[in-house]
Amino acid sequence: MYTQEIRKMVNETPIRDLNYRNYQQRQLHEVEPEQIITAAGKVMPADKFDYNGQTWEPNEYKGYAVVSMLNANPGNEELTVFLTSLQQEMKYNLQPLNGFYMLPPESFHQTVANTLSADRYKNNILHAGLDGAYPGMVKNAFSLLPKPQRHAPIRMRLVGLSVFGTAIGMLGTFDYETDYNRITNFRDGFYDDVQLENLGIRMTRPFIGHITLAYIEQKLNKNQKEHLATTINELNETIRQNKHYFLISNTGLCKYDHLAEFQHQDNYPVYHFIH
């Protein structure tokens, strides 16, 4: 009984976002050369995309998320070009040749709040007959959030590529704690919405600033893992030579059938971080 109670307490412990200092330290640690080597040694196939010998085909992964699309936030045009050039470097250098799926630039985004995906989406929304009503529920949650007080967009500084489990992405920090708080305050209010909470929507992981660029889709041998780490560390040396920022003015609900395309329809709500 005691063990069951402890397990229940652990399972019910709410997940919260990191404080600003710990967040910054965490992000910078993940792009350090030694950490890249360690992470590359543990990578596994994502099983999100399949190569059929000629083209890539996405595997089904349906759901909704509140995301800030790179191309839907003004001022990020040069950043898209830069990130695409990094993908080309990875594609040219990494082995095996078809072991890495490079996401299309139109899919580049920052997830601001996860909602429901895969089985949780099917059970809580699709099979419950709420697919049509769900955008309105999210819109209502947005309407209850505090109105923005600032005129300038959030500036997320991109500090380096990171290897995380099954993917490669660019990590972000914030020069100002106030910018980080604008995102975490949004998340606090969003996840506190009672109607969404009743659907099983809750914070399942802390906010991590990142733009996913590639998924690892083949099992790598030891030499390939070492080469992955070397390539990422060399690219990070180039990234550190200049400052790159993702300017975030808005975030909104998007739906996806797989992880290479995020659809925003006219009736999907948008929250503006600036006024």
C-alpha cells in the first residue's frame, strides 16, 4: 500500500517549467561538445519517416499543438535561409546517406504548448466527436489569458545544434528573463484552463526552446554516431560566430497528420504576444 501511495504521488506531481537560470544553463549544457558526443552515442531511429528507396514517406502521427511557425512570424526570413543551409551541410556530411530526414522549411516551428497527439488525440478528441469543437475550446482558453503588454516580439537566441534521442534541433535561450517569462506565463494560463484540463490536456514536459531540423531514421553504428557528433560540433563552431534570433510575435493552434506539415485553418485561434 505504501509503495502504491508513493507511486501515485510521483505520478501526480505536477510538471512545471524551469526557472530562467536553470533553463539557460540547461540549454547551454546541451550544446557543449562533450554533451553532443554523449547524446550522439545514444541516438535511436525516430520511426516518424520511411525512405522507400526513392522518396521519404511520413508515418501517421496525428494531433494538435500550439506552435509558433517560423514563416508566420515576421522578421525570420533570413533565419529560414540559415537553418536550411545547416540542413544541407548535415545532409552532405552525415552517414548513412538516407539515415536522416530533413524537415521541410515550411515546418520549422517552436512548440509553445503541446496538447494531444497520437492515441491521446484519438481517444480524447477524435473518438469523442470533439474535432469540430476543439478549436473553439482553445480559442476560449486564449481569450482568458492576460492581454499582451509589450510592443516588441520575443527574441529567442539560437545557440547551437543539439542531438536529442531521435532528432537534431537548434536550441534557444533568451537574453532577457522577461522574454522567457512571456512564454512560461502563457503556458501557465493555458494549462490552467479547466475545459482543456477536463480533456486531459496538461503540461507533460517543461518548455524547451528548439526548432527541430531533422529526424534520425536509421540505426547508426559506432562510427556513424561518432561522425554525427563531430559534424554537429563543427557546425556549432560556425553557429557561435554570429547571433541568430527567432522573433516570436504570435503562436496559434495547428493540426498535423504527421510531423512534416502543420496546418493552420482560418477558424483556428491565434494568440499575439505583442499589441
